[in-house]
Amino acid sequence: MKDLKKLLQQKKEAGLYRQRRITQGPQSTELIVDDKKVINFCSNNYLGLANHPTINQAFKQGIDRYGSGSASAHLINGHSAAHHALEEELAEFTGYQRCLLFSTGYMANIGVVQALMGRGDVVLEDRLNHASLLDAGLLSGARFSRFEHASVSDARSKLSKYPEQEKMLLTDGVFSMDGDIAPLAELAQVCQQHQSYLMVDDAHGIGVLGEQGRGSLEYLGLAPSAVPVLMATLGKAFGAAGAFVAGSEDVIEYLIQNARSYIYTTAMPAALAEASRASLKLVQAENARRQKLVELIKQFRRAVAEMGYQLMDSVTPIQPIVIGDSKKALEMSQQLFAQGIHVSAIRPPTVEQGKARLRITFNADHSFGQLQQLLDALDVISKKNTLL
Ligand SMILES: *Cc1c(COP(=O)(O)O)cnc(C)c1O
């Protein structure tokens, strides 16, 4: 048997040990974390909808109408009118023929790739893809290959190696730990030339990018036809939970018949679908939330660059500061925490070795005063630590 104590100790020594902090109360720009009040710069609550009265109200009314549990899978009798309406509204929103709800984004990715790809097929992934996309590719049993981050030429050369096989190229829309946007127009073209599926995971783009909040595709001016399979989650900008896949009539129908993580799991509570329906209305109606984010990001980047920090090429609310060493990143995160600023240190294996970072994320509800407090704290720790 493995010596788990020793393995855990090794993780601690390498600065890779992870600990859960206990929070009190709802998600907001301020949080009580381990009994300390802090300003929160590490949630994916980009639009500030995770505790919005209208969505909370829809959730409560959903419980009154549907109860708390859905009690069975979608294909038995767990597929309520609320789930169905949400799917139709998401199809309308994204411009795809149909959408299919999954209980989590992780499950959506696993289900899609397992259903569409298998032994003898080829799955190609950006090497910085989210763990759930990488796992999906590996679990599908298809031949698995990674291309250099955001490199269209590497994707093209890898695709051209497999002229006979069924192929699927998978990429994040917005990369979760870097905040940059994939070159989707170019990837779409390469995929069409090589008769490969393109699947985009827009967990961090949906709701945040584009005037209507339709995500990376809207931001880049792409039609749904360029991306045959789109996955996005309802637990980040939408402030609820769950995920959906958008595609053609045939893609969705095929997933209903074959995606095991769709078939063999209990449907999300109908009340949660009602909450997401309310969220979708706000996401579309309140572009001011996105404009506020743009302003926060602009001011943050200008100020931080002057302090000598190394920023990444990101226009999104994900604004990482690369530190490099895991222990140093952890230490800096602790120094920020001591000043009342909550920013998490992201370390391997979530990011590559030597690329540990402070992952700062913005929420449209952050005030400019809170931004200033973050900047002041970063200024203090930049003087305490030698930066890369
Ligand atoms: C969060 C995330 C997921 C997983 O979604 P959940 O609904 O949290 O399971 C998938 N892909 C990306 C890029 C993500 O950031």
C-alpha cells in the first residue's frame, strides 16, 4: 500500500499542499474566510450574480413549484418543464439549433468526448486546456495528442498527420489560468480543412465577453456554424451551477442517446434550472456589468504594470500575475491575505512547473475603492519580494 503520509508530506515540502478555507455567507466581493473579513479576488463570479436577489427568488420559487430534488435521470422522468425551457432559451441565446443540460461542466466535457470519439479516433488538445477537457480526451480511449498553446500552425500540422481518422480538436475559449482567448477563427478554418470537429469550452467566456454576453464566439464575431460543439457552464458568470452543450439537432440527439455522463446521472434540481433561466435574462439585459469589468481590468493593468509585475496577455477578468516558484506564490498569497485581500496561489499541476501564479479575478460588483485596496496591497508585497 502507498505511504500516504509520506506522499502528503512531500507535497507540503514542495509548496503544493492544498487547503480548503472555510467561508461564511454568500459569495460577494467581501467574504468571511477562516473568520477573517477579506476582499475577494478569486471567485469566478464575474458578473456578481452568485447572490443576486432576482436569481435567488427564482430559485426559491422553483423549489415551491418543483421541490428540491429531481429524483431521477433526464431519460427516466427527471427532465422537467424548467430544464426543457432553459435548454430552449440557451439555444436561442447562443444561436445553436439545440442545447443539452449537464449537471456540471466536468461531466459535460467527459460526456461529449466519450460519445463522439473512441478507439481509433484522434483527439487534439491545446496543452493549456482545462483538466476536464484533458481528462475527457484521455478517458475517451481515442489517440490523444496536444498542440502548443494557441498555436494554429501546430494544430494544423498535427491534424494533417491523421488524414483517415475521425478527429476532434478541443480548446478552452478563454483559458482558465491565463485569461487569454483562443484563436477560434483560425482553428475553425483549420478544422474545416481537415474535416475535424471543433469543440470549444467557454466556461470563462460565456456571460463575460460580447455585447450580449454570448462569449468568445460573439467577441470574435464567429457564427455557431464555425464551432460545431460549444460547452459552457452556468456556475461562473451565470452565478448558478451546471453546464450546457450547444450544437446541431443531430449532435444533441446523439449525445442524449450516447453520453454516459448525461444518461447515468440524476438531473440537476429543476429549481436550479429556474435560477439559471433568471440569470440568463440578467446576463443578456445588463451589459453594464460587462462594461464595468472592462473598466476595472483597464485600471488594474495600467497600475500593476507600473509596479513591475509580469502580467499576461488577457482582456478578460482573469488577470494572473506569474510568480514562478510555488512556495513564493503561496507566500505572496498569504501576505495579501494578511492585508485583507484574498487571491489564490495557483500551482502545479493546475499550471505548468515553474509557472505558479497569483490568479486575480474581477467581479463587476468590485468597487474602484476595492480595486485600490488590491493595488495598495500588491504594491506593499512587490517591495517585500524580489519579483521574477
Ligand atoms: C470550471 C470549468 C469547467 C468545469 O465546470 P464545472 O461546472 O465547474 O464542473 C470546465 N471547463 C473549464 C474551462 C472550467 O473553467
